Amino acid sequence: MADEETQPADIRLATADDAESILRMMEVFNTHEEIVHTRDGLTRSYALLIANPAWGAIFFAEVGGVPAGYSVLSYGFDFEFGGRDAFMCELFVAERQRNRGIGKALIAAVEAHARANGVMTMHLIVRRENASAQILYRRDGYQFDPRILMNKPLI
């Protein structure tokens, strides 16, 4: 059997049973990205998305049964893009699993799922200083939009 270094990632839709593994990775992601978060908030959001597949999906990558990464897809609608659009709001690959094609495989899984669910356009957000992620996304066909994303909390 192939060892973990050469074994391909198994990518599937996450379930409630995957929460603990994915939440640990989400905490690493949010801390690294300097996104204010709490474990309770992440747990609530995870449960809400798993319970409401019309809102999006969470993808889980494992290598040899070991958590390797995850990605989150959330749906929207935009006239400019011809209907249903989606954000790949998070993409994370565990540090020891990087540079093995897992990020690219997660992107492909997210995009295939989105296409199958009527998504016309995918969006994502990447930090300006995250050059390696930008390279990955650009190689996969993502482009920078000249507009600036702005946010306003409503609660």
C-alpha cells in the first residue's frame, strides 16, 4: 500500500461526524488568516451549513484516513453573473500535507459540485500577502476583480 507521502487525497462532502477534525483545521486557518473567531461560533456555523445543503457545502480531504484539508462553498445569486454564484469561502490544507496537489483537488471537487448545482460563477477571497495561494488560484483560472470587496456586519 502507498505511504502517506504518495497516497492521493480522498475528498468527500463533510458530515456532522467530521466536525471535530474540520473544526481543528478551521481554528488553524482562522488564526493564520487573523480572522476573529470562537470555537462556539465555528461550531454553530458548521452545524448550520451541514443542516442546510441549499446554502452550500463543506468538503473534507483525508490521506490514509488522516485529515489533510477542507474547503467551504456557499451559494448566492447575482444578476451580473447570470444567476446562481458561489464563494469558496475557505480552502485549507494542513501544513505537512501541502505541495501534494490536495489544494488543487479540493478546488476541483468544489467546482464540480458547484457546477452540478447550477452555479454560473465562482468567487474567492485571498489575502494580498498570500502569494502561494494566489499562484494556485491563478493557475486554476481565477482572476482578480478590479472592485474591492466590502463588508458590513448586520448583527
